[in-house]
Amino acid sequence: MQNSTDFDVIIMGGGPSGATLAALLRKNSALKVAIVEREKFPREHIGESMAHPVIPILEESGALPKVLASDYWVKKYGGIYDWDKKGPSVAYFDHVNWQEDGVHRWAVHLNRSEFDQTLLEHAKSLGTEVIESSEVKRFENLAEHAVVELDDGRRLSCRVFVDASGRSNNIITGQRRKFLSNYKNMAVWNHYTNFIPAQQLAGEWNIFREKDQSPIACFAFEHGWAWYIPVPKIVDGKRVSAVSIGIVTDPTLIKERGINLRDPQVFMEQLRGITDLAPLIGAVVPISDEMNVTSNYSMINDQFCNLDERWIGIGDAAYFVDPLFSSGVTFAGGMAATASLMIRETLLNDGLSAAQRQELWFDYDQQWHLVAASFALSIDQWYYAIAKNNQDSVFWKERSSGTSDLGIRELSFNALVDTAITPDLLEILTSGSQKMADLDQGGGYMQTLRRLGAAEPDDDALVQAPADLLVRDGHGLDIPGFKGSIPPMGLPAHIRAKIAEYWRDPIANSKVIPSMIEHLLPVSRFHRSGQALATQVRFVDEREGGKALFTLLQSARRYGELKAELSQAQRMLLKHLALNQMLLVTAPQEVAQAQARAQPSLV
């Protein structure tokens, strides 16, 4: 029922996640939406290179044509990652599928101050009330609604409050976010003109040079790694081609070594010591005399939403893992997209029961935590691989010794571990082989994979569904649900062809593939009598075949033989059931003993 409030939704923060959420809410409903932004746009911000799933998010919000009509962006085709002595590794976005269909998935490098302003103005054009230069000082949940108090004393009421304010605020919980790992990073960067684009690097490995296709370039070195991103900037009122160059390192290490990266000359000395980067920067000219610095940015909240308390966290306000694969804005936009559907269904769908609403919010919280956990494990695996090639580096040695600790129980994310490494990352980490066996066995991801694999039943064990195992149908959110992506378990050829068609022109072909955020996703859950929602096993039957698996489990089967009959997705689901102790397992020795007892006596 509609309460009498100033707004249906108040969003704290007008960056990409907040503006995208507001645009999607206004585009797909008549909900009253306000954005409260502490700063006055445009404002400078880091995060200038995107991953390709952000393009469909912008397309669905309606902002993509406005972004592409501007001159503050460069088309991005993939990445160059220079991290070992064998030479740089390269990949187009969605490289394996590009090899199959020849269609480039693409993203953008861009000037964040102008991009962010475009998204905020787009949200405003759709009917969002935007309150700039105003800070939220207090959030209070009351019996019938929530109240937001601004720094000028105004009190605004809403039915849902969204924190999209970035990583530094703790207005809702009053607690600091946890660090993602036992190490802390800092980033130092500046912008330069008179540079050479990374696609012009010499070498047969450079797949971007022939057609002048722009990649991001990342270079590992003794004290960390450097990024190299083309960014169109405005200098003295004129548009110029520039490059963002940054170093990610450890503040303690730099302090102890006496290397002051805040000094522009010291910063450039470090960059010129990187063999493959040096040829690109020989004549660069800094746009500013002052360096930009940010630190301790990899953080996560214990909770991403609470229906009873009427709040949701999106973007960096929920978590940020690492800038290595340009994922920040993509994950932030993905959270905004799924939150938009969850809010619409919560406030507008009277057909949902209170329990069904709670399940939606639980899915948002748990599934996005799973994405964060999986991606963090992937970054750990990457850092371990780099450390092997920089064995004398204090920076890399420390980052190879401890994996990320997200406070996520293994029972919650073990089914996702098999697909935690995205195809693009697997392409780079395996130098193009795409084989899991080629990953470094000591990395955090592979360690976790082995630990979870060791907990599976032996292949000779008998497994069967317990008598009280049930399947319940319902609704959920498709997370991360990036439109135009091909999931690891694969899709039929005709759907893959539609995705390729979409990527030829995401605006003209926007209707070729379905949206992930127009409707709730039919989901099912394995559960036992009285089992808490947090330990139930969720699946999408049309993708994972969970109901057919349930039928097969009605009689005892040898675990190894059963796995051989299943699809990859069903094997993952079976593994999840086993690891969550939702199977009856008879160990091989018990099977042998039972068979011996069943043999007739010869005496």
C-alpha cells in the first residue's frame, strides 16, 4: 500500500550507480525518486576505463545514446596485461566468443567527470529530482517509512533509502566497512598529453595494432602495477587526447623505501623503469603539477540490504574489490539494475507475499556477495601469478601469501567457485589456453577449489536424495544478470547468434535479446524441512536442470557415474548439494561391507 511520503525512493549519491538506478526506476515506473548528492557536478573521479557489460546497462537505462554522442570517450576492445617474462598477454572482450562469431564486444575509456554528469542529467531528464551540494547527515527507519535528514535541516521521507555514496560513508550501519584482504593498496595517478597509444607497442603479440583498436594496458613491476588508459580531457577549454597513468602500490612499502610517488618526477622515474611502458611515455607532458592519490579502497559491507529497515547499498557503498580489470562501474551498474527491479517489485507488485519480498532481498544480498567473493578469489589468483615472476618484490610477495577474506561462508559460494574466473580472466591467466589446469596451483582461487573438491564424495560412494529433500518454486533476481553475456555453461547456438547480433549495434538491436531486469526470474530452491533460507540451494531450472537432477537422485547412484551423465551446470549443482550436506552419502567402504554381507555364505 502506498504510504504518504515525500518520495518513494531517495538515493544518496549521484555517481554512476545512483544515477543509473534513478534512470531505470523512472524509465520503468512512475515512482517518485530523488538523488541527494554531496558535491556539485561535474567533479573529478577515478575509474576511467570500463568493462564491456556496462554497455548493456547504459543501453537499458537509456543513457547510452547520450554517452556515445559525446566526444569524451574512446572505444575499448580489450586489454594488454604485461605481468611475466614471457611477454604481454592480450585478449579482446569475451575473446572466445569473438573467435567464434567475429563480433567485438566493447566498452569505453572516458573522462569520468563528464560521463558522471551525463548520467546524472539523464536521470533528471526522466523525472528524478536531483539535490546537489547537499549531504545526508542522518537516516532513520520509522514504523511506516524512513526519514533522511540533510545538512541544511530538511527532513525527507521515503519508502526505500539507497546508499550509493561510495566507499567512505557509513550512514546506515554506523560501522566501518571491512577491508577485503590483509593488505592495503594505494593508487597514485595523473593525466598526460603527447603520449603514444598502447596499441602501437611493437611485437607480434599485439592483436590491437593492425586495426588501431584501443585496449587498456596494465604493467606489473617491482613495487606494484601501472595502468595506462586513453582519456579525452578538456584543457584550457579545448578537447585534447590524454592518457591516465597510475600506479597501484603499498603505502607502507613506499614509505619504508623512501619512494615518494606524490612527487611527479619520482612517479615518472618509476614508470620509465618499466620496460614495455617506457617507449610510450618518452615525451609525455603532465596536465597537472599535482598527483592524485587514493588509498585503502578495497572494502566490503557485511550486509547489502535490509527490507525491514528499508535500505539498500549499491556500488562502492556495498563493495569494491580491485581496479585491475576495470570492473568497478560495471559491478556498480549491475547492482543498480537488479536493485531497480527489486524496488519496483517490492513497492508495486501487490501479488508478492511478505515472504516472497524477503526472498528477493535475501537474493540481492547473498548473490551479490557471491559475485564479490568469486571476483576477489580471481584477483588473488592473478596476484599470485604475478608474484611468481617478481619473487624479490616485497609488494607482490605479501599479496601472494593471503587470500581475500570476505566473511562469506564456503557453504554460500562453493557452487560458484567453478565459474568464479571469467572467460576473459582465464584467457589472460592461461596465456590463451583457456584450460583450468594451466592456472598456478598455489593461487587463492585454486587453493579454494581444491579444498572444496576434497569435500566432495568419492566417485565410488552412493548418493541419493534424503526423503525430506524438496524442491520449491518461486521468484528471484538474475544476478549479476549482465545482458548480452554468455554464461560459462554455454547457450544454444541460436541464442549465441542473437547475442552476437546485439553487440553489432546495442542501440539499434536492443530488442534482439531479452532484458534481465524487466521481470523476476523463475527460480527454484532445494531445501529440507525447516531449513533456513541461507542454507537452501537456489537454481534456475531452464539453465541448470535441477529438477531433472532431483529425479535422478530418487534412487541411489554412484557419485562418479552420476556425474558422467550430467551437464556441466548439473554437475555444479550436484556438487553444491553434496557440499551443503543435502545428499545421503554412503562411503565406498560401507558399500563394500554391505555387498559382502549380502553374499550367500559358503559354509
